[in-house]
Amino acid sequence: MKARSLAKLMLLAATLAGAAIAPAAPVRPRAPAPAAAGDAAMTNLLDYLRNQNTTGFLVIQDGKVLVEKNFPAPEGDRQFPLFVYGKTKDGALLEDVASQQKSFVSVLIAIAIDKGLIDVTRPVSDYIGTGWSKATPEQEAKIRVIDVLHMASGLDEKFGYEAPAGTKFFYNTPVYAISKRIVAAAAKQPLETITQDWLTVPAGMVNTAWRKRPAALASIGNDTGLVTTPRDTALFGLMILHKGVSNDGKRVVSEASLNAMFERSPTNPAYGRLWWLNGGAYMMGALGNKKDGPLIAAAPADTIAALGAFNRRLYVVPSKKLVVVRTGATATDKEFDQQLWLRLNKVIG
């Protein structure tokens, strides 16, 4: 990593580390402690990530960059190139972050709540009109915005009725995509415009934008992907860590609306409003699997996560003042999250 790039990111992270809303005083960037770059724990972590098809890894703790590493794109993966949109000047890949986008949209909806544009207890049809599902008019009228955010709409992936709204967790990407229509309709502006005006510009995210997906990816029922970088994703995570305040001291989202995103849903204690939550008594996975215990046993109980296909990861851990970003192709280790945290814990202490 170039010293200048590291210094810039450290300065940005250090600015965000202050609890006050007003911009922090200038901070002289410091290089990581010598042990951080060469000790056995860090080497073990980076070797593991490299061998798990990782392309980008960034860790910020307590305002300090512990590691920022870009790896070459894995070869032989047929799907991965569909998610790549070039490189930044610093060598990071611009990647469609897959279902991590859900958590970004959750923040947009939270901002819309702050602006008085959305009430999540109202029916979806109040915002986008009737007939958006294949349920009967009576069934559809009972599907609220909050049910879509909780993945509890009661609809299948083809929008057919399966269960009363709010009674069953089903990780449903096509129905989730309706949330993008909801926030755009409530704001009376395109999704691209409100994302830029409400989120990316205030948070200092310069390489994040919505892109039309290739036909092969659009067929899953969500035809726009959020393309970004590890640094931009880290800035998003730092805004979450610091309770909705951006790097220049502007409040992006209220603390009340932010906290509401992380309230455990009635049908899955490991899920909030389009965010994954650790520390629950049990979890319902994206594939419908139920497992007793937390989402990730090795991670701190208060870990908040934006998770996407190909093991795209954003972890925010308030108790550790920690933000972790991982991009890349699918890891070969089926216990990737657990194994990553077992190694990461030895680095962060």
C-alpha cells in the first residue's frame, strides 16, 4: 500500500473517530504499530484471506487503519467478472456488492423516515400503488413496509401469497427490490439522486453508484447493483459506528432511526431492517436454515453486518470501535465467517 494512500485513509478514519458532531481538529496520521504489519497473527489472517479469493480487506479500529490490502482478482471464476466494473487509481476493484446493497437501502429508508416521507407501518401500496403483488387485494393491503424490510412479506419470489404478512421469515430478494421503489416514490426522485444527495456525498463516498446489472444477474429479480469499493464501504460503516454522523460532522441519519434498523425482527432475531445481527438466541439463514445460537459465534455479540453473495462483508462492532470490510469472490471455506473472526480476534485483541 502506498504511504500517501494509507495516510489519507487514516486521517479520514481519525476524523470520524471523535464522538462530537462538529468536525474534529486536524489529526496527524500515524503509521500502524510495527507489530501490526509483521506479527504472526496478522500474517496468518492475510494468508487466510488471500487463499479465500479475497480481493479487498480493510480494518479500522478506534480511528486507526490496522490493515488495508488489495489482492488480485481470482482466476477461473465465471461469475465474479460480472460483478466487477474496473479499478480505482489506488488499485481497488469497483465491485457490485450484491446483497450488501440491502443495508444501504435500509439507511435510505431511515433517512426518508427522518424527513417524514415514509411510515413503515403503512401498507406498501400506499407508496407504489395496488397490484404490485400476486396476492389478493385484501392480502396485499396487509403487507406493510416494515414487513418487506424484515423479509416477512408473506410472499414467494414470484410475489405469490404464502403466509400472512409479518408471520414468516423468508429471505426474498425480488420482494426486497420493492423497497427501492418505495423510497424513490416517497421522495419523488430517482434512487440514484437520493442515494447521492442523502448518503454518498454527505458520507464522503466518492466511488459508489447504482449500475444496471447484466442480464444474467438481473434475472434474480433485482436488476440494479450497488457498485463501490472497500474504502467507500468502510466510510459507510464508520457512519454507522458513529451513530449516523458523517466524516465532516454532518448528521446523515438520526440516531433514533439508526437504532430502529437494528431492532431484532419478530420472525428472526438475527435480522433487523435489512441488516444481519449477531448475538441472538437463534438465526434463520438466507437459505431458510434455522440454527440455534448467534449468527457468528466467534464475533462479538453486538456485531452488525451487511452481508452479500460471494462472501462480501461489512461488519460494524460498536463495543470494539471496529469496522471490517471484505470483498472478493466466494470463499472456499464453508465456515468462512467463523474462521475469519477466529483469526481477526487475535489481531484486534
